[in-house]
Amino acid sequence: MLTTRRVTFRLYPTKKQERTLHDWRKLHQYLYNACLSHRITEYRHFGKSISYFDQQNCLPEFKECWTEYKQLGSQALQATCKRVDYAFQRFFQGLAKFPRFKSFQRYRGWTYPAKSGWKAHTTGVHGALELSNLGQIRMRGKARTWGQPTTCTIVWKNHKWYCSITIKCEVSRETGTGACGVDFGTLRALTFDDSTGIENPRFLAKSKDKITKASRQLRRKRSPNRKKRIRASKRWKKARKKVSKLQNKVANQRQDWQHKVSTQIVSSNSLVATEKLNIKAMTRKAKKGSKRKKQKTGLNRNLLDVGISNITKLIKYKVKESGGVFVEVPIKIAPSQTCPNCGKKKKKELSERVHSCECGCSMDRDAAAATVMLNYARGLGTNLLNF
């Protein structure tokens, strides 16, 4: 069965190509803001709601007036209009705030939603990206599985150019016949039912001093202020680039570690059980006036540094790729409060790191929780297909 996957390549444009890419990014930013302004103006002054199709039908006349947009391709312009429509849909569904105008610095790139306007000259390892009216751009990267390219997104991030290509491919992944329960934490990032685990790498904590020092240097430079019409100094731009580079490195380290850990788990287990956690609720700020505000902030930082939500998603899709089963145990089961031997529930404080029950069962608290999750998954029997 064909599956959609996304592969990201690093682009290496020439100086002339880079200037053109920035010009195109600016034109897409102008179009985005124009579409947003069009919708707001029509509704506020005339009470008329503008749809995506209304703005799409205006593009031919728009290009006749602004001829520089003809080189960008009609489908890429339609995708930018669709991006505005998607922002309003998320607002009306209560998933995001009201769409706002984008500055050039905050506008990352644009998308080719079909095969026209671009072509990838690669078999999944390095190669070149060909864009209409621009030529071929050298790119580097490696796809685990290559297939038929469908869409392409050009992204400007951390002063580098990337292309994100979606492909239709047949994915195959090897796995073992084992089964494991996984409990997430802060001291140990992951603990398994056999009492083994993976330590928290603490990428953010290791780079915290460098980021704090760079941020302090940034605050001492002349920052931009549009209301007072103050431009940023060259030293401020240089310091901001340094902070961004450090933060991006931490994010890349965390993502690389998450992929390696999830692959390690799936390579030997066809059944994986974890707890269905609400990370958003767990990492909320401490209530106003709380005496343990610092402790709560530190706990939130450690939870987010592990990236529990993302690593869970990675394990889930990799298990399904290999033909295995992924089970998320409901919170009402309370794995950390339940004995894996007799099933009796007993409330424990966070400071209690050893599970000890009247039935004689004594083991690490996190390993006990992982065992409860695995027992729950095995007890589902034929109902596993529903998960």
C-alpha cells in the first residue's frame, strides 16, 4: 500500500539564485497579506465573506496588473491563497488566534501543491531541485525510502534554504516478535517493563548556559522598534543569529535522538504499550500565587526537553509501518498507582520511586507502570485491532 512521506533536503543555491529566492519569498508574503487584507476589508465594510475560490478567481487579473507574479506559477500562488483560508478555518474552529499580517522575517516560504513548476532530479540521495524560471539548485539529503514526488515546499529557516518534498512510496520496516511497555519520565526519559531504560539526554540543560549568555548579549544590542522607527543594529542581527543557531542545534539534537530511540524500540518489538498522556495539561504554568512556581517551571522544562508527544507519534507510525500494534492505555487505568502483580491500586507521591505492595511485589515505580501498561495491552486480546 502506498504511503505519503515527507523528505527534507538542504538547498545550496548560487548567490544569484538566492537573491531570486528571497524576491519570490517577498512576493508570496505580499500576496498573503493582500489576501488577508481583502477578507478583512470586505467583511468589515460590506459584510461580505470572501472564500478561497473568490480569491483564486481573482489571480489572473491580479497577475495582469502585477506582472512580476507571472514567474511564480499559478498553482504556487493558489497555495498561498489557500494558506490564508486555512488560517481562517483554524480560527473559526477555535484552534488558533485571528490571522495576522506576516512580516518578511516571519514568512518562511511557499508551496508547489502539484507537480508543475518544479522537478526533483534525485533517487533519494542528494541531487538537484529544478524550479521554473530559476534553474537547478544543488541539494543534499537522504531519504529512507524514495517514491513518486507529489508536492514541494521551499523553506527559509535559520539562514538556510530547504526543500520539503512529499512522496508516495511503499514503506517497509523490520521488527521483532517482542512486546514492551514504555513509561515516560524526566529522570529517565523512557523506562521499559523489564526495568531497563534510556536516560534523559537533557539537550536543553547542557546548552542552557550558552543560550543564556548569548541572549544576554542580544539584549544589550539595539533592537528594532517599529513604533519608534528604530532599526536593528548590525550587532543585534549578528547576536540574534547566534541565539537562533544554538536553539536550532538543540532542536535538531532532540529530533535525531527521538528518531533513533523510536527505531530502536520498534526494531525488536511488534507490540508497544504506552500511557495516553495530556502533555498540554501536564506542562501548564503554576497557578498565580503558588509557592512551588520554580519547581513547576523546572518540571515543565524537563518534560518538554524529552519531547514526549513527538516521540510517541514516532513510535506509533513506525510500529504501524512494520505491521505491529501500538496501544495507548487510558489514564483511568492509573498505571503508576496500580500493582502489576495483584492489580491493587494505591496512591503514591511523586517522591516514592519504588513500588511496594502487600502482595510482596517490589520494583522500580516506572518499571511497574510499564508492566501494567503491557499487561493491559495483552489483556485486550483480539480487540487490539481497534487501536
